[in-house]
Amino acid sequence: MKYIFASIVAALIVAASAAAIAQTSGAAGDAPKQECALGYVTGVGGSAQSMREYLATPDRDKYRYLADNQIQCKISDEGRASACTGVTNLRHEQASVYDDSDSATMVVVARVELDQGTYPVMVVVRRQDMHCDQ
């Protein structure tokens, strides 16, 4: 009997919190963000600083910036990529969302071809380049 009562209370709490979240997301007047955990990225991605520079580059110079600033990372003995700089072109690469708090860009983990091989790397991509896996 205790278990049934606890289950009912838990279900009520979950329902109340979901209703509260729905009310607060619509209260600000802006449309709720599309939540996405997995998807595919097609476009340019890279380190935060390199992506800021790339996005600020005039359109006529973007190809040159991409060619001159290829992504490079340090690879640890455990096979983890870190301290990445530069940008890369991602073509329908499966990615998982790490942080989507920015309105224009998001941080994802995607497999990136480096000089040492292919590794999962945290890269910043434009939000419009990420397509959710549904």
C-alpha cells in the first residue's frame, strides 16, 4: 500500500512540475526552443574563438579562412581531444548536443577527422546547421 501511495505522489509531482515548466516557458512571450539531444550537423564547426572569427569574416573570405585554419587538437594517451583550435567542414556528421544556451550557436560533440585520426571533438556550430534526429 505504501508503494502505491508513493507512486501516486511521485506522479503528481512530475505532472505539476511539467505544467509549471510549460507555463514559465510561454510566459516570456518567446517561442520555446526546440530541444534536441542527437542530430546531424552539416556546415562549419570549430573552437569557440575560431568560429567567432569565421562568422565575422566577410563571405568572400570564408573559404580562405577555412583552408588556412584547419582544426587541430591535442590528443591524450586515452584518446581524448582537447585544446582544439581552428575550424572544419562537417558533412552530415552525427552529433550530440553538449550546450545549446546560445541563441545563434551550440556546442556539440561530433566525430572530426584530425591529422592523428578520427576523434569525438566538442565543436561550436551554427544552430541552423544542426538538424535534430527525430
